[in-house]
Amino acid sequence: MAANVLPVTPPQRILLGPGPSDVPPRILSALASPTIGHLDPQYLRIMDEARAMIREVFSTSNEMTMATSGTGSAGMEMCVVNLIEPGDEMIVCVNGVFGSRMRDVAQRCGATVHSIEADWGRIVEPSAVAAALADHPNTKVLGIVHAETSTGAHQPLVEISQLVHDAGALFLVDAVTSMGGVELLVDAWRIDAVYSGTQKCLSCPPGLSPVSFSPAALERMDGRKTKVQSWYLDVSMLRAYWSEERVYHHTAPINMTYALHEALRIVLEEGLEARIVRHTVNHEALRAGLEAMGLSYIPERSLTTLNAVHVPDGVDEMAVRKRLLNEFGIEIGAGLGPFKGKAWRIGLMGHSSTKRNVLLVLAALESLLLDQGADLKPGEALRAASGVY
């Protein structure tokens, strides 16, 4: 049978969707390095260096910082299952897919979950958080999405963090689409638990989830009366592997750790501030071009890393996406939930966030919209983007 099975030969794409992002050659080379044991001293050194760099990118001094096995959803589940016990009360802010997912995870843990609902594309207002905390004074954790990938909404956190801590609760943040591309100050903003993913602004293949827990979060875990629901994601055991004890828990994804190590080196070589500026400028240029074509943004406060726009009336959004992929090799994302069939999500994350990609996707999109009869002035989008640059 093997003789009839074709080799793995994926096409070269330009990844401008909601993730993954383009992976630079340096990271792919690291991924292909020789596999060694997960307790080999050389691997433990690489693991410790990666951990230190995760702290830098998260802007935290938290001792319990690591890369857990699995994608960002594993990081989400790790944070929730370790901080919540059956019967605990948790507030989850829901304004898109990933807030809904966090709520689902908490409910599966046996928590009594109170939702703060906001329209998709809008942020959660501090006043709504204050009201929910007043209504539910026994809340142990409040969870919120910093960068809602399903809508491109960029959620402010500082004022909400203050409200959460004033109420005596822990503050949990989803930073999957913001880490390494958007300002994220874990210690300064008093975030107690945070998780991200490797495949977004870090431009590493999917497979690991950077996470970090504050001392207050660890104290909550140490005071648990019940075992953590997930054996695989139990921080009380993983702490022993990520400490000097090196107590075996599960076989780490060794080559993925190499890739993350190199990805973090690239982030810190560029510098966090410079990286944030790069994402901002490319977003502003893309936005200028899209708006010049008559496309309007869904969120009132847009991420620089994920651009969600309404599809113009009369345009077949799926046909445009298919032609972008097949004719130009460009991947963009479709809308989700209430925006299914009505939106495009264009990612500018990490290695994908370049002037070349901005101008390329604008030119390609303009061409395809003109083919569908859109009322556009040819070249206007590129002129608008070039004006930003």
C-alpha cells in the first residue's frame, strides 16, 4: 500500500487567515533538528531558555510559566481546570467564539458560570463587569478574551483587572492572538492566569501553548479540595517537571520546543516594542486599503493582528476566498457565528505581517471584487495603503 501513497508535499501558501501564520525558515530548521530525550540535559537547557523567553514576551516574572503540550485551547483548559473546582462560581465574558468556548470549559468543570454577554464585534464594558461582580460576590475567577479571533475585537484589560481584584477574584485572560503582536503586560495589568498559542503572532507551528500563573493563582491551586479534572493538564504535577526536580509527567513535544525556542529568539531579537509598531503600521495600511475599497470593519476596536471586515453586498464571499487561495496562494478566513458568509478575517500576525503581504492581498482582493462587479476605482486601495507607508 505504501507504494501507492503519495509523499507529503503541501503547497506554499501565504497565510493571512486567523492562524496559523507563515513560519520563517529559521523556525522550520529548528523543528528539523535531531530529536533527543525529554530528560536529556541539553533538552532541559533548551526548555529552560524557552521558559525564560516566554516570561519576557508575557512581561512577567511569574515562576510558574511554561509551554504546555497542545494548542491554545489546551492552554485555556489548563487555566480553567486548575483554578476552578465543582461548585465554584466563575464569570466569563462572551463576545465571540472563544469567550463561548471558555464558558463551555468552565461548565464542564462543574462551575456555576455567569456570562457577561456583548454583541459580537463589541468589547465588554467595565460597567458590565462591575455589575456582574456585584451580583455574584462569590466569584472565584473572571475570564475574558484579550484578542477575540472570531471578530477581531481588541479588549482593554486594565480597568477590568482592577475591578476583578477589588472583588477578590482571579483574572484569567485569553491572549492567543495577542502575545507577541499586541501590547500585553501580564504583571503590570495583574493578570493571574494567561494562555496563548504558538501559531499566531509567534509564527511557530501549532502545538504548544505558553501559559503563566501568578503567585495568587498558585495559592488557589494549592488550596484545592478536589483533584484537577484533567490529569494531563494538572499543574500540580507539571510544576515538578518544569522545576529543578524534573519529575517525569509526560513526554514533552521535543522538536516543537526547539521551534518555539527559535520563534521566541526571533521575537526578542526584533524587540517587543518594534514588533508591536510593525503590526500596527501594517494594520493601518491594510485598513486604509480595505476602506478605500468600501469594506467596513466589524469591531469598534480592532486588533492590529486580525482584521475582520464585512463582505460587500452582492459579493460571493466563499468564491472570493477560493480564488484567493487557488489563483494567488493567499489564505484568508471566513466569518463565524452570526458573521458566517458575511465576513472575511485577514490576519497580519508575526512573520505574515509585512508590507509585501498587505499590498499583495489588497491588489488580489481588488481584482477579484472587480470581477464580481464591485464599484471600485482600480488602484485606489494600493494608493491608500501606500499613503500610510
